[in-house]
Amino acid sequence: MALFSVPKRAGKAQDKAIAKSTKKSASKSTTVKGGGLLGQINQIKAMVEKHLGKFKNDYEIITTVDDLNKYFCACYENGVISIDTETTGLDPIVDKIVGLCIYTPNQKPAYVPINHVSYVTGVRVDNQLTEGQVAGQLKWLIARSDLDIIMFNAKFDMRVIRNQLGVKNIYCTWDCYLAAKLMNENEESHGLKALHQKYVLDGKEDEFKFDALFKGLSADKIPINTFYLYAAHDAVITYELYEYQRQYLYYDETKPHEDRNGMNGVSWVFFNIEMPCIKVVCDMEDNGVKFDFEYQQKLSEKYNKLLEEKTKEFYRCCSVYDSEIEEYKRKNVNNKLDTPINMGSPTQIAILLYDILQIEPPDPKSPRGTGEAILQKIDNPIAKAILDYRELSKLIGTYIDKLPDCVNLKDGRIHCSFNQYGAKTGRFSSSDPNLQNIPSHNKDIRKMFVASDGYVLMSSDYSQQEPKVMTQMCGDPKMIKAYQEGKDLYAEIAALSFNTTYENCLEFRPDGTTNPDGKNRRSQAKSILLGVLYGRGVPSIAEQLGTTTKKAQAIKDSVFKGFPAIPQFEEDSLDMAYEKGYVTTLWGRKRRLPDLQLPEYEFKWKDGAKPDDDLLDFNEEVFGEVEDQTVPDELVQKYTRRLRQAYFGQKRKIFEDANKEGIWVVDNGAKIADAQRQCVNARIQGSAADMSKLAMILVGNDERLKELGFRLLIPVHDELIAECPEENVKECSERFAMLMSKAAESGLSIPIKCDVEITKAWYGESVKI
């Protein structure tokens, strides 16, 4: 029986995807024989017995429906349960659930085995509950009460319970992972055990520390009597982490103005944005998106042929220098050049460019650099040929020939993984595959993603989302007025900055012809505004504009003079970061920038003490005060003064002088400058992320859209991709755009337009409705 409908002439790409998935699934079900597995199991048993045997009676295994019902009754009485799932893999659709880990206060942490198999025979072992039995009790519990359900990385567990147990209405009220991200996005590790150890155990080591023993071993093969301790323990520490976090993350609607150490806004974001967003993300991942194997095969043939042509072009360019290459080989017998030169070798490319062709390195800091930024500055056909080859090779290897491997066998769709706190600003990221990183200039790749049969794709994006967020946050009346009047903001900024009319700064004249001068003025204003948004310096803006730094500075000055609220917003954002250590979004999300509060330079004794200290002489310290071991103020001031007066190239000599006196100097300038650049961007990008998530929540939960068969598929920053039945296109598109605009209204007082595009393939030709 076919697992899913196969399109006509699916070809080798689909065969490859099916073969890979089948092989992967088969490897999981194959019984592993030999001393390796038995030895690992025996080692696990011995370690557990030795170190954790004392906890055996503190945890329990539930193997009957009655016992599970009693436990869930206790959860009902408490009004709270912590849940974790154990699975055979990381795909909630394909991989099996092995067991359910549960905990509620005043009860033993419990493990409910479901699909453990004998590590010898591979046959399911006795004394377990079935998926149906566990699902029935879980549905009963959810239906009976307004239950608080605690999870860690809830998206995964919810999808496992949905797909493997069939409990579609599973939900989560507190995700400890997202809470940890909101409380400190800069945390060294956001893993459950690391967070629990740091905040609940105050840095002490957890006795349940033998996770490495289980690596490479599927959970279903581990004996239940050994595994239950580890499994149930995860539910406990999830609950304990939740108890710690809720001291800081709670929102009292009766006291909206009471800001508890700046956490009121963060709490609002947690309860009103991040938590409601989980269900929508689960829906999108479960929905997946249809993949066009036929188109992919054509694309693969096209791009691999282009790659061959670019390879020939590289060697044709090299042939011009055959005599120089041969001369180099004669003079350097032990050279590292292949015949022909290996285009994929940075070492060989560096030899070709800098030793054979004697090209002057465009970047003195990388005298033998072969990266993209450097090659783009080299005016030689070989450099261009390498760049063209690399671009095509990346597209083929990362997307065109790899995407078929991402197709799920059960439904023939790609189910991307979305991380709703992918960036420290709160922005989404994605993986397996990364749909948000497909080069925007390439329209071919996205066309492999298509609407389901009888459906169309529709995409809706916020027009000028980030500039409008900045307008709202800086409160410039002229910018606000431009948007309220429906004007082009960049043209309006250009007109006021360059003392000309609005019409003279538009890209097109009223008759539709291009206005070169107007387009140039508009582009300059846009570059300045986006430069502010993304923290780019004047040299970077100058490079983008193709002009001198002096000219770019003059343009920036004129824009800032016409719109003083923009530089004031920059200054206010910096002040906030310096004073508080963080900046906030429109909705209250924090972006912590601790590097801004670092001293410009730090001074330390090389060995932790002054060079003339006798570390073995304790007589003075035993009976008197210990001498302060910090570097004296006069030395700090001396070197600080010298460093501030020095050019960049002169600093090394000052560091060496300090070193001779036994002082290490730490220069925090680069860290501080990087944090400064992030101040404005973090507020704008974070606010845009909040707005897009609010739109997802509103759109994804809209009952009317659900009735019409509408479903969200992919979020790409300011854009949402969805699909709906062809017959409902008109109503769905209008409601889609309306809801997205409505979501923005909670933070913006200016109108924000959402344009909906209807296609059959992502970035394909528009479909008329």
C-alpha cells in the first residue's frame, strides 16, 4: 500500500528520499546483536544500581489503567501536572512514543512505559500500557479541569502526544524553556539539566548525571526498571524549574503599573505572546508543506548543468595563466597544487591568486583570504568564476539536492522545525530545512514548495514593518504624518532632508516613467534609515551607497537634521542600555546587553598579585588585614589615559609596557561597540518579532478561517505563508490581511498594510481570484 500519493514521474529524487527514510526506519526496528549493546546495557544497569539505587522507592512505574487514573486524580486535585515524553527519535510524526513521564506535588514522580522492547529480541515487553489506554486517561484529565500543564520545550512533547497518542487538544500553560529564554536570552545553556543545576540546585551537581551512558541507544531498548528513574526525574526537575521561574514571571492584571524589577513587560510577553504561540507552531509543523518532486528534478538537472559550465569557466580563466602556473610548479617542487587546481581548496586558491597571479590582497588583515567578501573585491575573472561556482554549489548542496531528503514518508510533505525564540531578539528561526535562510534573490528554490491538491498558497506580509515600528518608537510627528497620509516614508524623508518636493523624491513619475534623481534621493534616505535600524556605521552606509564616507556622513547629517527624533531615539536606546543593561520592545520583551556596562579597559595583575608580593609570607595576613591586590588607581589612570590618546596601531606598545609591569590589560572596546550597534536593532527587530507572533496567534486561532480550511504553513519574519481551498480564496485572503493588520494595532497607532499574494507555488506566478 502506498504511503502517500506519488506524483507522475516522481523520478530519482523521490526514490532517493523514500529509500533513505525506509532505511532509517528499518535501522530503528532492527534488533541489535552482539556484545556492544549488551555491554552498554549492563554498564547502565550497574551505574544506576550503584549511584541511584537509593532512589528506587522514591519513584514509581505505572503499569495499570487504575493506577494511572489514581495519579491523574491527584493531578486534578492539585490543578497541576508536569509532563515529559520519551521517544525513539526526534520526529513526532514518525518516531514512536516510548513512555510518559509525569509529576504532581505530594506524589512520587512516575513513569508510564508504553513501547519498550526487549533489547535481545526486539519484541514489545509485558507490563506496559497501550497508547490508547494512556490517551484515554489523558483526555479524561484534560476535559475535567482547568489544569496547569508544565513542560520543557513544549512544542516537541505536545506534537508527540498529538501524533502518537491522538490527544489533539493537549496544551501547555508553562514552557520552562521559553520562560528561561525570556528571563535571560544570553544564558550559556538553555538545556533543562543545566538550568535546573544553576537555579534550583544553586550550582550543585545533580546525582542523576549519567546521561552520556544512553547516547546512541534508543530509549525503547533500555529496560524499564533501569530507565524509569531517569525518565521520571525529568518531570520532577521540570516542575522544580517552573516553581523557581514563577517567582519572576507572573502578571497581575489588577496591578498593571506595578513593574517588578522590570519583569512586568517580560511576563506580559510570556503569557500573551510566547505561550499562545506554541499551539500555532505545533499546527504549522504538523501541517507541513507539499513538495514538488518533478520540479525539483528539473531544477537539479538545470543547476548541476550550470555548475559544470561554471567549473569549465574557472578552468578556462586559469588556462590564460598556464605558463605562470607551470613556472610556479617548477620553482616550488613541493607545492600544494593539484592538476588541475582544486577549486574547492582555499589553500590552492590562495596560491593561485596571491603567489602566481601576484594579486594585491584587498584586506590587509587577511593577506591570503579567499572568502566571499574578499573575492568580491578582486577584479579578476578567476575570482568571479570562483564566486559563481560557490554560489551554485551551495544552492545545490544545501537546498536543491538536499530538500528531497527532508520529505516525511507518511504524508509526502516537508515538516520544518520552527524555533520561536531562534534569535536573541525573539525572532523565529527554522531548521530541517532552514526555510527562512533561502536566498531571497533566487526565486527557483522556493517554487519547490507548493500548495496541496485543490488548494492555493497565500502569503501576507507587513509593508515596511520595521520602519513603521521605528516610527512608532521614536514618535517623530513628520514620519507619523507621512504614514497616516499614505505617503512613501523614504521619499518623504528625502524631500525634507534634501530641501525639495516629495514628488522629486519618488522613484516613478506620475506617468509611470522612472525618475532617476528621485530614485537616487529616495535610496539615500532609505540607506540612512535602514543603517540606523541595523546598527550600520557611516563607512558601511557609504559602501552601500557607492560614495565616500564624507558624503555619506553629510547625507546622514541632513536626514538627522530634518528628523531629530531619529538620533534622539538612538540616544535614548543607548541610555536605556547603559542604565539598565537592557533595551525593550514595544510590547515589553527585553534584550539584555551586559557588555555595555563593561569598563572600557580592565586591569589585572598577571599572576593575581603585584609582582613584588611574596605569596608565601603569611605573617602579615594572619594577624592583620590582607593587602588589596587590585591594580592601583594611579596605574589604571596612567594606562587608560595613554590608551585613549593612542591610535589603534599604537595600543599594542602600551599593552606591552603594562605587561612589563606585570599587568594584563583587557580591551573591551570591541564588545562595547558591538553592543552599541545592537541597541536600536534589538528594539526594532524584537518589536517586529512580537508583532508577527501576535499575527500568527490571531490568524492561527481564527475559527472562521479554520471553517474555510485555511492553515498556516511557514513564518518568514514579516511574512506568513498559508494555504486554503481554491473555492475559499477570496474570503480567506481578505480575512488573512485583516487579522494581520489587527494584530499590529495593539502596538502601532499608524496604519500598517498587509499585501496578500495568491500562488500555486511559493514565489510562483500569481493566481487571479
